[in-house]
Amino acid sequence: MSIKQSTVRVTRWHGSQHPTFSIITRDMKKEGLRPYMWENGANFRYAVRSHGYDKVMYVIEGTVEITLPDSNQRLSLRAGDRVDIPAGVRHGANVGISGAKCVEAAVAAQR
């Protein structure tokens, strides 16, 4: 029996190259993910919500602050940083003052 992890995890960028769309999407595809890119202008806010799937998101340019209201946490992400958000975890997002470009994907359910 596997236990579902409900902890949000941030992985900071440590690559020797600047994080680019092609580098990040290549790495995501190696994990079996189907990434897509989105971008927003400065100070855009996403309302708190949750998903029925695990979510992986990388910041390519700019900054994004992930808010976790149930644990009263704020996670600041910059270019190259990755956040893994388990299904059912309520979260919101605030785009930084320079806007942001991100790549994200849903993690396929394990069978």
C-alpha cells in the first residue's frame, strides 16, 4: 500500500546553464510529463484552488509566489525553480513585478 505524499516540494535550479524553455521541457518529457507554457504580466493573481492531479511547475522567467493558505506558507520561486503540488492541496499564485513565464504539467496517475 502506498501512502500519498501531501507535502508541497520546491527544488531550486542548480544547472550550469540558464534555465530555458527547451532545457526544462526536455527534462519534464524525460519524466513522462506533457508540459505546456503560460505567461502573465506583472502582479497577476491566481485565486486559491486545488486540482485532482499532482502538478509540476517550473518558472522560466520572472518570479512567482505560491500561497498555501491551509499551512499559512508562501513559497517564492525564481527562474529555474520547480514546485511539486500534490492533488488536493489548496494553492494560489502571485506573479512578480516583472511578470512570469512558466511551464507546467499534470502528473499522470500511477496504476
